[in-house]
Amino acid sequence: MPLLDYVSQTAKDVSVSYADMPAKTEVLFVNTTSGEKTPSQSTALSNGGSGKADIPIPKLSAGQYYLLAQDDAGKRLAQTVPFYLS
């Protein structure tokens, strides 16, 4: 079962750990209020597998977000706990 865990964040990126991801996994930032999804520019999870990665934060409005991992068909695989961006 794929896992995506929030580890920490800086002003520039969100650090995550992940496990059991299939190849071609995409990561999106999801606004918890609006539901708007913003693709990350990171390809860190695209090879699948397990590991740690720093996901660069795109230009987003301040608010609460979580990271969503989905396969190339758009199927939800895993998500992090919510975190705040300012």
C-alpha cells in the first residue's frame, strides 16, 4: 500500500518520505479549503519505490494544503497530513 508522509518544510520545499509508490507517480498540492489541485514540478516520485524527497513549493496562495500522490491515470494513491503555507 503506497504511503506518503509529511516530514518537515522550509519556505522553499516540503520534505516527505514515501513507500511502495508505483512508477509514474505524480505529486500535487491540494488546497484544503477550495480543493484546487496544483501539480508540483518535482519528478522525485516518478520512478516509484520508496525513499525521501524535497518537493519544491510552487507559487500558491497562503493557506492549508496537503500533498497528494496519484498515478498517471489520476487515481489517488496516498496523501500527507495537512500543513500551512504562508
